[in-house]
Amino acid sequence: MHRGYPDRHLIIIFGATGDLAHRKLLPALYEIEKHTSARGRATILGVARGALNDDQYRRQVIDGFKESGETDPALVEWVNKTVHFQSLGDQGPGAYAALRRRIEEIEKARDIPANRIFYLALPLPAFAPTVESLGHAGLNTSAGWTRVVIEKPFGRDLASAQSFNALLHRFYSEESVFRLDHYLGKETVQNLIAFRFGNALWEPIWNRDRISHVEITAAEELGVESRGAFYEQAGAVRDIIQNHLLQVLGLVAMDAPAGIDGTSVSNEKLKVLRSIEPLHDTDFVLGQYAAGELNGKTMPGYLSEEGVAPGSRTETYAAVRLWINSWRWEGVPFYLRTGKRMARKTTKIVVTFKCPPAAVFNPYIVCGNEGNRLTITLQPNEGFNLAFQVKVPGEGMRLHTQEMRFRYADEFGRLPEAYQTLLLDVMRGDHTLFVRNDEVEAAWRVCDPLIAGRVPVHAYPAGSWGPTQAQALVEADRYQWVNV
Ligand code: BG6
């Protein structure tokens, strides 16, 4: 990964009045200002349709910070000095030419070299027209560097992702595109690389000889909240499996990269994604939450949420079994699952190792789901647990499953927010934690069968671990989901 001071630049945020900008991007930029070597490097230009001037937008930004409890007296000064706003109005002819003039004016007035980051914090349908308008206004190149950040979801399926990649490449080189998946910015996800390749311990056993199966779960207690209309167009596969979980799978299953840089890491993740065998309808289960009890409260079902169409078949849960056709993983099932309104918020990877080859402790040996197991908790309560067998002191040879535990909070305190890490990497031009065009397409190739609408969507009560049918998926292989 590249370290050092980023060049001075202008970051142009499209969707500047939206939720993502206020809740994640501006706070991350402020954290970067306060706590990193990039202090004073970024100037911000918010862009949206609304007819605001600089002062009105600055007030909106400051109010947003205050609502989230930020009380730092230096904040107001930073906002007034750093943040600007440009309205696109109804985006009629001339809107992007005016934007270009504004960018050049700010650069000139503040003596900023023409280094530009265009951050598209926009809904999916707005990506392509915005990229096209930027390109036609000549905002795809500059005397310095130009980078464009695209938030997930990147396309709706393989075909749309391919055509969006083609459009992007008409105006921007792959090197200047940063496809952002915020999971890759989580410390615990980055740590998968350090954990696997910074230790000699794991590599000899990280394969089909010693690993029985791997489970990756992203369970949320939240429902769709106020995002019903958005979620209707997405569903759990597009929202989480295609991007967050397949990226995590890539890091768990990949071979050692030639180095820790964008090309090397993407090459290895791509190999994994391309080696996943095509999914059949019997390899996955979809679900949708119905009303149920969660944390002592009765939660409404998905169909009663605002913005959800009557009789909607959008899945809020998906469980998938997949096989990676490679020398390392042949015969090892990987189970991925995600769901909203599940019993508990937890994102974790559970690696279950095979039983000892000879059952010398029979009949006392406990194996299968009780054998050696490595649990990597990505959030919350980030850390590792390694379960192994010990002898119970006293007469006879009785075995007991014991755990070694490590928790980040005990050692390192608070972890940085994903957006802070990722924005800093864009400023430095480091692609290690971003998703390359071919990875996105390979991930859609895996997911297209899941969104073909061929399988039933089973109801599950809010506050549960998903539809009962998902049990059968793992039980068919004699395993159980790890619901802790
Ligand atoms: C987003 C999804 O990408 O990730 C949301 O669109 C989801 O639906 C969120 O809630 C989960 O992120 P995290 O960081 O809370 O696991």
C-alpha cells in the first residue's frame, strides 16, 4: 500500500445533499483533516440539484455534524474554509460547463493544482448520465490527475455492469476509476490480508487438506428503514452478496498476492471469483422477513414497510453454497448468507477445520461443528476466536472445547471508519482496497442465477436466523449454521 502525503486536490461530491455525503463522506473528510498526514490537502466542492449557495450548504453541513454529536469548535472554521457548493439545477445545457468553470475558479483562487476527485454518491440510475456529462464537459482529464469514485451497486446484473464499464472506459482509464465497496475499508477486512500472509502458521493448513467448510455471514438487525423504494430495486443479493460478501470471500480464499498493491490483490481475488462453479437453483435459498419479535419489540414485515410494493418478492435474505474449482479448495463448500431483521447484528467468517484423521478418543471425541474452528468477527466486537479441544482435568480422558480470544478493542481501542481509509487511499491513488472492472463482472457472473427470479422467496419471522429452508442447504452437507 502506498503511504505518504497526497497531492493537494479538489474533491467534487455529487449527491452532496444526500444521506451518504452527510453521514459518511463529510465526517470521514473531517477525520482525515484532524488525524492524518493529509491535513489541508483536500478542498471540497459539493454538487447537487438544489439551489443552495456556499453559505447555505455550509450551514447544512454544520447542522449535519451537530446532529451526529460533533462539537469540535474547529469544525465550523474547517467547513467555512474548505467546503463549497455548486448547484446543477435541472441539469440543463450548460450545467456541466458551469461546473467546470467553478472548479477552475476555485483551483485558481486557492492555488490548487488541477488534481480532481469526482465522487459519485448517487443512486444507480444517475451514474451513467453523470459520467457521460463529465466526459462531454471535458472533466475527464486535467493538467494534474483526475479520479472518479463509484459507489456500489455497480450495475444491476452482468450485462448492465459490462455496459457501464464500457461507458466509463470511454472517458476514464481503469487506473483513474475507484469502485468503492466500503467493506474493503473495514480494518477487520483489511486485516484478513495481514492475518493470512503475515503469519507462516495458516498457509500450510489453509486448504482442502485441513479445512472442512467456510461460512461467511452478514446478519443485520435493521430492516430496510426508510430505504424501501431503493431496496425494492436491489434485494439482498445485489445489496450485499454480489459485492461485500464476494469481496470478503475473495480475500479469504485467494492465494498470496505478489505484493500488497491494487493489481496484485485484484489479480488474486479475480482468480477466486472466476473459479466459482456456476450456481444451480438448489445452491441457494432466498427469504423475506415477516412480522416478528426482535429485542422485545414487534417488528413489521417487509411487505408493510414504506415504499415496498404489495406482494413484492424482493429478497431480504439470501444463503448460498458455492464451490471454488481450484487446487486449494476443491471439495470445500463455502456458505454465504446475509439477511435483514435477523436475530443479531454480526458479520463474521467461520472456518471449520477437519476432524483429526483417527478418532483415538472415541467415544469422547466431539468433532464436526465442535472441532477446531477459527471465527473471525468483522463487526461488531471485532476479533478472533480459535476453538480447540483440551482435556478436562481429573479422571479419564474427557475433552472440552476451549477458545483463545483476541479483541481489537482491548488492544487498539477505536478502529477508523471505512470511509476514512478509502478516501485517503483515493487521495493517494492506491487501488489495493478497490474493485477492478473484471472483478465486478466476475462477481455478477456468479450472481446472475440468484436474481433470475426462478426460486421461491420464503418468509422468515423478524428476529430469527432466516427461513427454515436455509437449514436444509447446510444440513445436506451434514453441517449447521453457526448462529452466535
Ligand atoms: C450497505 C447496504 O452497502 O451496507 C445496506 O446497502 C447495509 O443495506 C450496509 O445495511 C451494511 O453495512 P455495515 O457496514 O453496517 O455492515
